[in-house]
Amino acid sequence: MRHALVASLMVAACWGQDPSARINQPTDEAEAEAKDYADRMADAAEYQRNRATAPPEAFDDGVALEYLARARRLLITGHEIRARWKAENGFDEVPYSRYAGDLVRMGLEGAAVQGNLGEVRSKLFILWLYFPDYPGMGEAMERALGACEDFQDFASAVHLEEDDPAKVIDLEGRTVFNSHESSRLLNFLALHGDRAGVAPRAALAMARELLLSGNKEDLFTARRAYEKFLEDYPATDLTFTALCEYALSHLVAYRGNHYDVGTLVFAAALIDQAEIETRGDAERTRVVQAYRRRIRSWHQDRDLAVARWYVARGVPALFAWLTMPSGLNDWAAGARTFYRETRDRDPTSKQGLAADRELVDLPAPPALGPPQ
């Protein structure tokens, strides 16, 4: 097991940094990560050797329990930093007591409440490497993951009701430092967490890190991360969420009705898949409807803009060559097609009603001649 752990840690050393730096990773940073893991492994090996030769004593156990009680009281009363320090002091004083792992876990709890993801990661590593049989490891991973999810606050960052595509995801309040630490911690949890709970949630959160980064290049990596999630976890409670966020990764690339509409087409197809995963759940059905309204409205804006573009080309024949693209000889037919597309998507919407009004002002289509 330990040989597999070393191999996985070395892999994590190359992928445990900020998501935006994963392509063309500088050698010196990768080497620094690898050295950090190697140092941690060496410290863990030394700790376990010393622990094997220093059996727990009743006095040490009593000291550890007193530190735990003090740290817990501090945490309950809202003094999370002091609680973490108290737990760290206890571990330093009696590192080989029966409750040494619990002291580290208490330090993790304090760091999690504080929102210090770097410290959460550090404490989680100590638990994982120093105490391979620690019975509360699963709960510690859950708590670490919860701290990352609290930092992301992803649900409040999505605003499908916004008309401006640039405002669909709100990045306010996020910091570069915590994004970096969150990414490294999530990577560890995705690699080593329980595949029925922690690992899929961490993998989904890693995709969100890329989606929320604000970098155009990261959108492509985020889409691949969502695809990989769906490949690795095709039938979990998170499949619906992953499909919706995968659609969102396309929607955030949309820049308005003068730009490529392909992003809306891709997003709509993903929402169709997500509908299958609603399984009759009312809240999920509401989310699908919200996405569809958002996509349909932007698509209508696009179709209406194209229809009006055709109308603007409708000039006297003498000057048509100035405005009509090569091969286009019937501006009214093009306008009519896109007005109808706008109306048919939703005839009661403001775009549909506008299309209906403007369609009436177009020249009547030429009558079809008798069949030859």
C-alpha cells in the first residue's frame, strides 16, 4: 500500500498546483512540489519509527486529552485560530500519545472554520502520512472538502437570470491565494478520497475551480474536467449537477448576439441530457427550465439580430452590391426565416412578439409558379 501511496503522491506533486498553471508547468515549481512531498514522506517515516520505540504513556494521554478539551472549548466559542494553536501545542508536547491523531484533527477543524485551506491541507497530510490507520480519516477528508466547497460558494456564483453573459458567473470575493491552495487540496482528495463520496465531489469541485478562474484558456480544461467526471462517475447523484455545469462552461463563453451561437447549441444539448437525470425531482426540473429559458432567450436575441441584419440589407437594387454578401440575392427571405425562428422558439416572449410585428412589414414572398 505504501508503495502505491508514494507513486500517487509523486503524481500529485506534478498536478497539485494552481489549475491555470497545469499546461507548460515550469520545471522548478514541479520540482519544488516533488521535494515537498518527499520531505513530508521522510518526516512521516521518522515519526513512525520514533512512535514504535516510544509506546504511549498514561501521563502523555492525560496531557493530550486536556489540550483537546481546551481546543474544543475555544472552537465552540468562536476562537478557531487559538483552537488550532492549542491543538498544535498539544501535538508538539506529546506527539506519541494515543490522542496525537485527534490533536492533528482538531487543528484541521480550526483551520477549516478559519478558512485557511493551506493549513487544512497541511493537517490532512499529517493525518494521512503519520497515522495511516487513523479511524477518523474519512471524516477529516469530508471536513477538508467542505472547507473547499465553502470557499467556492459555487451556487451563489451562478446567475442564470442575468441578461448580460458576462454576469452569469460572479467571481466577487474569491482570492488567488485560496484558489491555489484549494486546487492542491482538491487534487489530493480526488486521488485518495472515498469514491462513493469524497472523490467525486472533489473531482467536480476541481472542474469548478477551472470554470471560476476567469481565464479563457481554463474553459477548455474545465470542459475536459467535466467530461472526465462524467466518464469516471457516470451514475452518481452528481451527474445531473455536472451536466448543468458543463453546459454553463459553454454559456460563459457566449459574448452576445453578434458572436458565435455554437456555444448555445452545445449548452442546449447538454441540458437535454440533464433532463434525463432529473428523475422526476421538482427542484432539478426547475433548474433545467431555468437553463432552457436562459438559452432560449439568448438564442432569440441572436435570431432577431440576424433577421434585422437581413432587413438592413434591403436597399434599392442599384446599391445592393454595396451591402449584400456574394451569392445573397433575397434579403427578405433571409429575414423571414430568422423572424420565424425567433417567434417559434417562444411566441409570447418579447423577442417573439417583436419578430411577429416586424415580420408583417416584410414584402410578401414571391408566388410559386406552376409546376414545370
